[in-house]
Amino acid sequence: MAKNSYLGELIAEFLGTMILILFGVGVVAQVVTNADGGMGDHDSIAWAWGIGVTMGVYVAARISGAHLNPAVTIALAAFKGFAWRKVLPYSLAQTAGAFVAAAIVRVVYSDLIAKVDPEHTIASQGIFSTLPGNGLEGVSIPTAFFDQIVGTAILVFVIFALTTATNNPPMSNLGPFLVGLLVVGIGMAWGANAGYAINPARDFGPRLLTLITGYETALYDQNGTLYFWLPIVAPIIGGLIGGALFKYAVEAFLPTEAESVTVSEPVAENVTDSDANRAG
């Protein structure tokens, strides 16, 4: 009996994304609510997001492929043959997983959030969703938009490189670890302008949770500009660009079959002379 049912795929996407957000939003909550307590900084945020991605992929990869990101799902449908009919259900499952994880963080950190930001303002909204300049002044909407395109293009381009069989991808189940490391790198290199959402579900699920739990500014940035759409639209565009670059600039030139792995066989210690002669 096949266990990899369509329902199982959606559950895997839900749970994998939930694990991802539990680590990611959880670490931001810890850093923001303990700003003077030495419990983390930007580096710990980048590493925890990467760990969250790795663990989420390990949870879901065998069942659903562990997209965990609508931008990845759409790119896979556009360039890798993933069924378009599954794109919306996968995206909804990912967003639901992010929503539930954010709700868990919201409850567990409710006391500390109330302590540092009792009015539930922009000051702690960034725990759950992204803002231009991470809530600071000086980053325009066009810059944040372009930043999200670039970051997600890098994400999808490298994911395709790591998972395409004819590109000799990493073996021994190392793929999830390297995808997590990729997210750490993106966070450290592309985190200043827009908080590297690079994932519509990662941003919108927690943002929706904050909207219904007391954050009146949840859909806006620190300047009062409607912002929720940007971490949805820009990553989708970026994912399509990254997927197209790999498809037409790399995959088009790869061999049609994966290169076989050759391993030297060990010589048995108890081989007799007659055995050696027969082998020769």
C-alpha cells in the first residue's frame, strides 16, 4: 500500500514549515525580548533560521519533497515538472504551518512580548514578519522589493543546483544540511534591506497571526505603507528568475544522465593464490 498519499504530502508541508518557523520566529522572539540580556544577535538569528530549514526539510523531504515555500513550489512547477494543480494546496499547507508555529511562539513568548512592547506595536511586530530595513528608516519600498527578488533568486537557483541529479548533487542525505547552510548565508549577506523573508508563507502566515492577536499595524511597515504584499510578490518573482537561470544557463548544458559513482573494491585479506589466478 502506498503511504505517500496526497494528504500525506500536504501534512508533510504543513509540519515541515511549522518546524522551520518554530526555530526562525522563535529565535527572533528570544533576541527581541532579551535585547539587554545577551541572548542572541543577528548571527544567532541567521543560524537558527538555517537550522530550522534543515530540520524542516528532514521532516518533509521523503514525503513531499519539502518545498516549505510557495516561491519554491511555483518555481518547481514552472521548471521541474511539479504538478500545477498542487501549487495552491501546497502553498496553503505551508502558510497554515507557518501560522500555527507563529501562534505557538506568540503564546510561549506572550509574557516577554508584553514586557517589552505592551501595546503590540512595530517594535515587536518584527518578531513575526519582515519590515523594510528591519524596522529602521532609510530603506525604500523599491529597494526592499528588489532585495527580495535577489535573495529568493539565489535561494531557488542553488536549491535547483543541489537537487538536480545530473548536476551530481550532494549524497548521503546531506541535501537538507546544505539547503539550511544556504539560508544562513543568505541571512548573513542579504538580511539588512528587508529581513530576508524569501518565502511568502514564512512572512504571511505569522503576519496574519499578528493581525488577529492585537497588532493593528500588521499589514503595514513602520511608515504606515501597506507592505504585506511585498514579501509575497517579490519572492515569487525572484524564485521564477532563479529557476529560469538554472534551467537555461546550467541545466541546459548538463549531461542527460547522472555521472555514475565509482568505488574501488577492497582486496580481501584471505585471497588464495588460486583465487588470485582465477581473478586474473
